[in-house]
Amino acid sequence: MNYTKAEHAIWQRLYERMLPRWKSGATPVFLDGLAALNLEPGRAPSLSDINQRLAPLTGFQAIAVDGYMPAVDFFAHLRRRQFPTVTKVRREDQMDYLPEPDLFHDVAGHVPMHTNRVFADTLASFGALAEQMHDDERVSGALARFFWYTIEFGLMDCGGTLKAYGSGVMSSLGELDHALHSSAVERRPFDLKEVIATPFEIDRYQNRLYVVDSFEQLYDAVKQLRSSVMAQLPEFTGS
Ligand SMILES: [Fe+2]
């Protein structure tokens, strides 16, 4: 991907204004991931450079996509440890908000987490389950809510300090400040049954977030989801 000078400059502005926020508000796993990927603040990265560093760590790869992809294909990629990554850089008038993913959301928000073994295993096993169940509306709704409240907007209790790891939080200045500091946010301990039953809204700051203690907890939650789905427990059958 060849980016223009203006696109590199937008990446740089996004990166440089998030960096101090990441340092104070991101989980150590995210910060370790940033260091492992060795992203250059001044240049929109190439996915092949990223993948050279990422693949040996967890087998994950960032693969370039234009934008929308059917959900079942997205999940199949996750199962194969391929993260569909939008390579388009947002426009200058979208610095603070943009409804769809772009290079910054996907690469700076998601990909650092894929350097962590437990997180990567969680994402791959989530993908396998979601692919398998994609045509079951009730299950896929529950899985979408799980994804939203963890992968996209998850918070973590790091030894008594609240940190963030979700990509929607890590890639947005306003959302990160809001998620960690706003008194409007209800921060609840992660509870799988509650999470999969809680609707979300996509076009506003999140006022309810869930806090995990570890990524092992997320990995176990996906395992639990799989056995609940397979056993057709009431939260999935509506009975
Ligand atoms: Fe995302």
C-alpha cells in the first residue's frame, strides 16, 4: 500500500495524540504489543512489515481488506488467525470520529493485542464458534455483544488500576478518556451471561463497559460460550 504524504501526516497526528493516553491508560499487553510491532509514529505502516513481527509471536496476520466483508467470512479469517484490516486512512475531517474501521482503528487499535498468545487464542476460538453459528440469529446476536464488550470496548482491572484494551477505546481519543474517566460510565465486572444479553449502541460513547481481570478470563468465557451454545442453554434458545 502506497500512502500519500497527507495520509502519512494523518496517521502521525492520530498516533502522536494517542501515545501519551496509551501510556497512561492501556493495559501492559497493549503497550508490549505496540513495542513488539515497532510501529513508526511518523509513517502509516505496511501490513507486510507488521506481519513479519506479528506472525512469529502468535501466528496472527493482518490481511488487507477494502471495508465491508460478510460476517461469516470475517469470522473464518479470525479462525485462521487472519485479521481483516482496513488499509484506508481516514480523512482529515474524521480525526475525532468515524463510524467504520480505518487503518488507525484496525492497526493501532486491534493489532497490538494480537501479539499476545492468550488474546490471540481467544480471538481465533471466538472466530471458529462465530463462523460455525453465523446463521443462528440468536447465537450470533449474543456473540456480537460479546465481541463488542470485549474485543472492541473491553476494560481490565490491572492490580487495582483501570486500564483499557478494546480497539474502539484504544483508537479514539474521546472514547478512551470517556471510558476510563467519565462519571457517566457504569463499569461492571465482566459477567458472561450479562454481557451477551446487553444491547449496545454503535454511534455514541459507551456508557456501560465491562471489566475483566485477565485475558485468561476471556479465553475461558469463549470456551463457556461454546459449551452453552452446544448445550442450547436458555440464554441462547430464549426459553
Ligand atoms: Fe474494531
